[in-house]
Amino acid sequence: MTYQLAKTVLVTDTDYGAVLLDERRGRYFGLNTTGLFVLRALLDGDADRAAERVAERFAVPEATARDDVDQLVGRLTERGLLVPVRGTK
């Protein structure tokens, strides 16, 4: 599945990753450098490709990378920060 940031979300890089600001709710969500790598991989492709990139970058089994990607997607979507792009698998 392909994802995009919600329209009300701004991302600011920090020395330690990034901060996502949901302007609608006035809430912040922090990502470490690994989380930011995963988010960028998600936004550049889809969840499957993001898991492949994580596995390659961090030398972990693809199943582990997939679980990590799925966990981050779950956290971001339940907070309304990340939304699926309609018409994608």
C-alpha cells in the first residue's frame, strides 16, 4: 500500500530524526533517525518497498523490517498523521 502524510502534517528534521506536527490538533510526534528513514521510504514508494530498503540499510531480515514498517504505519495512521492513498494496494 502507498501512503502520504495527512494534509495538516508538517515535518521538520532535527539532529535526532524528525518531528511531525499535526497542525489541526496541535500535537507533535517525534521520530528517531531510523523512523525518519522508514517514513521517507514509505513516502517514496510503498510499504513493501520500504521494508526492502530498511532490510538493506540496516542488515536485518526482511520479515523483521516488514514488522517494523507495519508498526510505524500503524502508529502514524492511528494518530491521523499518515493516510493511505486511495486506489493503491
